[in-house]
Amino acid sequence: MAVPDYVEGHGLLSERVVVVTAGAGAGIGASVVRRALEEGARAVIVGDTHERRLEEARESLSADFGADRVATAISDVTDEGQVQGLLDLADRFGGVDVMINNAGLGGTASVLDMSDEQWQRVIEISLTGTFRCVRAAGQRMVAAGKPGAIVNNASVVGWRAQEGQAHHAAAKAGVMALTRCAALDLAPHGIRVNAVAPSLAMHPFLAKVTSDDLLEELTSREAFGRAAEPWEVANVMVFLASNYSSYLTGEVVSVSSQRA
């Protein structure tokens, strides 16, 4: 199946202040940053650990959307101070309205060979890092007394077994559970918490770190016979951040054409 036409913006995030982790470079994070700006966000604050990619993203986005709508900061979700610093940037624009937690780490290793360090690194970034960002954004939204939306990036491997993915699958299953429980904690404050669970979204970095044979195998599982474009996942994240999903919270939406 051919890739569909790109969907133009419709103001779904008009005047919102959006924070995105791991939003520089290629992939889902970069796509959701651009989509948020196309959907009318007043400002998008982009965090990433890669300084060069972050600067390139700032220059490109400023040229396309205006420097007054884009702010960037080095932000490692394993560092509480850097998470808070990212949200401090949002305060300059009126405070965070939408928090999109995209930062995560994968890798392939059998449980027979996986080291404690490999396990802990994936859990620390993908699960604990998401928790830190949910907590920090939630605290700021509650203090400001305004409703907001938090969108987490999970994965279909949180539901489905895949060889060599024990650490990644455990972390993403944890993100799903975190999403459901945080949704109940924050609902009394008018804050919604949801997640997406992509299967295969193709971008240059994934192609670089994944073998052709594995990519071919994963693609063969997709009903459409192709990987998702990162912007197709970003569209669903924008939907969850917008008022079109005003009665959704604690949900994990599969962005996948995998056969059941």
C-alpha cells in the first residue's frame, strides 16, 4: 500500500505550549514537533541529548515557523534537573499545556546474554524517564490550575512478545501501566494521560541500527505491507493532545497495521 498524502494542519493545538522529549533529528519525536507547530501551537519546546541535532532542529524549525515559536534545550530524561529545565523553558511561554514523552531506548539482546547495565539503561530511559516527565509536567499543570494533556510513547512490544526485546518490552509495558494509573491520579485536575503504541515507524536512524533482514521481517507483519511514516504516528499523538480526545484518558492507542 502506498504512503497516503500528508495531512495538513487544522489548528488542533492552537495556542498550546507543547513540550517534546527526544524531539530533534529524525523519527517520531521530530515529526510530532513539526506537527504541533503545523497544528497552531503557540510554542514548542524541544528537548534532546544530542546537541548538534538539537541546534539543526532549532534552525530548521525557526526558519519554517518563526524563532519566537521554538525553544530548545539539552535534556536527558534520566536527570531530574534537566527535565525541570525543559519545563522552565515552557514557563517563559505561559506554562506547559501538552507534554509529549517520546524519549526511549531500544536494543536487541537475549535474556541469556543481557547484562544488568543493558537492562537498567533501557528501564531508566524508557520507563523511569517517562515517569519523571509525567510527574514534572503534572505538577506544573496542577500548580497552574489549568487542564492539560500528557502523551506517552509506548510500543506494541508492551503487548506482544518479540525475541531479544525483554528489556524494551518490559519498559514499554511499564509505560502502559504508568499511563493508566497516572490518568486516574490526574483526572481530578482535568489532566488527561494517554499513550500511543507504534509497531514499525521507518526513519533513517532505525535503518542505521537495524539489519535489513529484521526490517524486512517486521515489515512483512504489517497488513499494509509497509512501515508507518513517523508523521502517521505523530498524527495520533496530536489527536490525543487535542480536544478531539477530550473524553479519553488512560488509553493506549495502537498505531499499527500488524495482523492480529
